[in-house]
Amino acid sequence: MTEAKFEQCIRQMNQGDKEGLREIYEEYVSYIYGIVMQMIGNRENAEDITSDFFIRLWEKSELYRPGGGHRGWMATIARNMTVDFI
């Protein structure tokens, strides 16, 4: 997903449109799960944290600042959530 497309999805989410979240989820669920699984090593917990990640993304989408690199931003959130879990 390009940076522009991600920003469009975030704008949709900020307007309450879940289609933006669906697109991000479909594109990045494996990416986020991989980050979490690598850190935690437990499939069940990694699945739970990954699910919680997308809920948090929905709730905090207005905090995203364009131009900063969305993959790194999401990875940081996923890592922080995993550390909090541990």
C-alpha cells in the first residue's frame, strides 16, 4: 500500500468509515502478526495482540501524521503493545 493510499484510508477512518480500516487490515494483518509473533513466540497471544492492534488503530487513527512512514508507525505501535503485554 502506498503512503497516499494509507493516508486516504486514515482519512476514511477519521470520518467513521470502516472501509479504510478494512483495507489497512487486509494489507497489513500478516505484517503486524509477524512483528508480534517474532517478539512473543506464542500464536494465541500474537493473534490476540494483532486483533487488539487494529482496534487501537481505529481508535487512534487521528494521531497519524502524514509523511512519517506508515509501516514504521504501525510497527512501533505493534511493538509497544507487545511489550505492554509481556
